[in-house]
Amino acid sequence: MLSFPDVSSFTILLSLFWFLFYWIFGGVFFAFVAILRLARMRKVRFSCLFSVLSVVCAVGAAVTGARWAGPSLDLCASAEGIAEFPFLLACGFAGVLSAMLLWTGILLLGGFFFFEISRRKDRSWLASFENKRD
């Protein structure tokens, strides 16, 4: 069995990586959604809520990935001559990737929820401009 410091340092590094991944690519995704919907929204509220959600999902993905990859990592670590770091990474890849995909779905659902509660009720600037032309 892998020792606790190995798993905790792996989880911390994975959490940091997933947070940056979720925060950057999720932010770009929801920026495109906001542009396509032409919706006015409270950007500060959405940004704060989405940042907190990204941290929660990153930690959740790292902990879940470490748990799901644990049995295969133990099996690889116990094999003779295969306890090298790249082989350990390859052994736990499916569990880590599955957890990342699961938590990406949770991030998207939560992001759309936060997007809806951050929308303003007044019309967008484009709709008011079109009414002035008529």
C-alpha cells in the first residue's frame, strides 16, 4: 500500500492542476456562453461563485481520482521493477481521468446554475439599441 504522504502530496498537486484547468477552461467556456446568449449578468457574483466551485470540484476530482486509482497504484507498486514514477502514473490514469470527467460534469451543471442566478433582469444593451432604431 502506498504511504499516506505519497497520496496526500499527489492529491495536493492534482488538486492544484485540476483547479487551474477548471478555472481557465471553464471560465472561457462560460464567457462564450455569455456572449452567445447576449445576456447581461452580474460578472463579479458569477466569477466569485465559479471560482469557489472550481476549487471544490478540483479537490473533489483529486480525492476521488486518488481513491479510484488506489487499487491499481498498489498493484503496480507491488510489482517488481515497475515501481518507477511513469509506470505508477500510467497505472492510475483511468481512475484519475474518470474522476476528472465526473467532476467536470458537476462543474458545468453548477456553472450553469450560477450563470442563471447571476443574470440581470433588465434587457441587454443590444435589445435596447434595436428598439431605439425602430
